Amino acid sequence: MTEDSARERILLAAEALFAESGFDATPTSRIAERAGVPKGLVHYYFRRKSDLLAALVDRLPDEHIEPAAVVVPGDLAGSLRRLVSELDRRFTGSLGLSHVLWREADTHYVVRDALGERFQQLVGIVRSVIVAATGGRLAVSDLDSASGLLARAVSHRHATARHSGDDRPAEFDGELTFLANALSAKADKA
């Protein structure tokens, strides 16, 4: 057994057990048993049990998207749709892990802080796409408000995706179009 495979098995076991029973109700001995490793090896890789949560946050898909990959110059709505579609594609692969972490964020600052940092990165990505699609012709306050609003909408949709069989509710596209039209009108006046 290599170090990488043992660490990977521990993380997979922790993710599955946290999903089943929650973080607080899962002892490291059960994680070791599920992973097929000695308990001491869990502590070798993860000094504290909460370090497992931090490592699981790191396993979430990278949300960094280069604006050039999604921006259609002059088409803010199309650019935002492409951005959201790419974020959705990445999120779909980590649906179970994401829900475990959002649930644990309520009681574990390590997860809450890490997810907060990821949210700020998402706001920055949305902001970059809006700037690139509109040619940077928006007031900073409008840009900041729109970036935060869309990032919150995407985050909310991902946080609640497990409760719905519909991975892209029609009303979200309407909201995205409304936001893009309002911003485009402001950019045209600038």
C-alpha cells in the first residue's frame, strides 16, 4: 500500500462516513476501519480530526475559470450562461462532498472559513467575466453588487441541488437574463 493510496482511502472513507453519520458522530477508528488502515495512520496524515474536513474542502473542484474561456465579447447574458454552465459541470462531480461540507460548515469554523474563501473567489470570477463581457464600462458599485448577487445565486443553487431533480431551474435562467439585461443597459449608458 502506497502512502498516496492510504491517504486517498482515508479521505474517501471519511467523506462516506461523514455523509452517513456526520462529522461529530464519526470516530477516527471507524474511518480507519472503513479505509482498511491502522488508526494511527489516520492521525499520521491528519493530526486532528478537523484536518480531515480541511482536506475534504481541498478536494472540491477548482472554481477558477479564465474569463477568456467563457466570455463572448458584447454578450453578457451568453457569457454568464457559459460561466454558470462550467461551474455546474464542475460542481456535479462533487455533489455529495459539497453537501457534507455545507452541512458541517454550520458547526466547524475550518469548513466555514474555507467555503467563505471559495465564495470570495467565485465573486471574483463572476466579476472578471462581467468586466470582460461589458468592456469594463460599469460603475464599481454595480459591478460589485452584480458579482455578489450572481455568486450567491449560484452558491444557493448548488447548496440546494440535492433537494431537486432539476439541475438548472428555469427561474434561474430568467434571473440571469434579468441581471445581464440590467447590467448591459447600464454599460450602454456609460
